[in-house]
Amino acid sequence: MKERVGSFLILWAAIIGILCIFGVQGGVALLVLASLLTQYELCLLCRKAGYEPYLYHCLVYGFLLLVIAWFSPPLMSGIEASMMLFVCAIVDTTFHSFSKKEPRIIIGSLVATICNLVYVPMMFSFPIAMVQDLSSKREGKTAVACILWIIAVAKFSDVGGLCVGSFCGGKKLAPLLSPAKTQKGLVGAVIFGSLIVGWGSRVLFPSFFPENFTPMRALLLAIPITLIAALSDLVESTVKRLAQVKDSGNLIPGIGGVFDLTDSLILTLPVGVLYFHYFSRFL
């Protein structure tokens, strides 16, 4: 537990330091790096589970999806550019798959590769596209603050769930997928992530957020984010269970691999971005 908390604090200090030194570009670089390392570990887990995604296609197209979300062509948003590239990636991967002779290998590798591209770089392209769009309007720092808020809510809910679940125990949340998670831990995650971090950070640092993002809106958005973070975490637990491993890697002491760090962010980042960038003026 101490090693995990220590790594958690060091990582947050590093993120804040990079943002202070390199600004918006540093934040985008962190998202790109996190996405690529997560993709790589997901590919390795899939192979251990008996699937064979095309590692080269995953990493190359994954990187291009993130880059084009930042350097989108004129008259096209970052998300639109990423979607067009994603279609090209599917076509190219399909042609590559049919060079194989065994139908089982064709379908298994094709599906695993497409799922990898959808689940990781496509999800990470949402915050990058949001930062790119708002940077052109000189609101890049606000976009980074909103994304950092989403990440903080998701990751601190992990800490709250871990602490409450460890001390209080209780009925398992999903015993077949993640025996360590409990229902009381989920309640602790929601309270810690939404009330303490989601609402609290908005109250303490109001100048970092859009004016219409009131403390009540922060609380109402943080609650579903903490729940989606738990769901996103269970997806990784399912993959690890199929691969019969405890952690996705051993890069981060006390935590495991990068996928173990980003698991709760993969589904929460696009949900938060959809609110901040598209729905905040209406809801």
C-alpha cells in the first residue's frame, strides 16, 4: 500500500511539473506516451490470452490517430480527422489479415487489432482534439485544467475505493473479475472522487475552470465519472484474468504497468470531454 501511494504521489508531482515547464504541449505529449504504452501492454496481454493483435499496426496507427487529432487538417476537427484515419487503419489491417491462410487467425487478429485501436488511441484522441480546438481559441490552459480534473476524479476515486475497500471489506463487487473490489469500496470511490476531489477542486481553484462549470455541475459530472472509472477498471481486470496475470507490467512500483495506471481513464476521458467540449453550454 505504501509503495502504491508513494508512486501515485510521485506521478502526480511529475505530471504537474511537466505541465508547469512545457505547458499544453507537455500535457499532450503525456497523453500520447500513456496511450502508446497502454496499447503495447494491452497487445501483450491479448497474446497471453491467446489472441494475436498486429503489434506494428496497433502502435503505428495508434500514434498517427493521436498525432492527427493534434495536427488536424484545415476545415476538419481533430475527432473527424481521427475517424477518417481510423477507417484507413481498418482497411489496411483487413488487407493485411487476409494475407494469412487460417480463417481463425484472420478473424482473431483482425478483431483484436481493431479493438485495440478503438479502446485506447481513439479514446485518448478525444482529450487531445479538445485541447487542440481550444488552443486555437487561446483557451488551451482551460482545456488542460478540465482534462486534469477528469483524471484527478477518476484516479482519486481509485484511491478512495482501495482505502475504503481494504479497511471496511464487504460484499465483492465483481468476484469473478476483480476479487479485491467491494461494494463498500465503490461507495468510497464515489464519495472520495466526486465530493472531495470533483466538487472540492472546483471550489478551491475556480479560476482554472469555465465560468458555467459551477460546483454543483462539478459534483453532478464527477459522480458518473467515478462510476465509469470503476467500469473501465473492470475491463482491464477482465483482460488480465484472461491472460492469467496480476499486473499488466512492472514499470511502476506498487502499481504495475502503465495499463494498470490508465485503466480507469480510458472510458472516463471521452465522457468528460463530451461534456466540457460539446454539452456544457446546454447542461
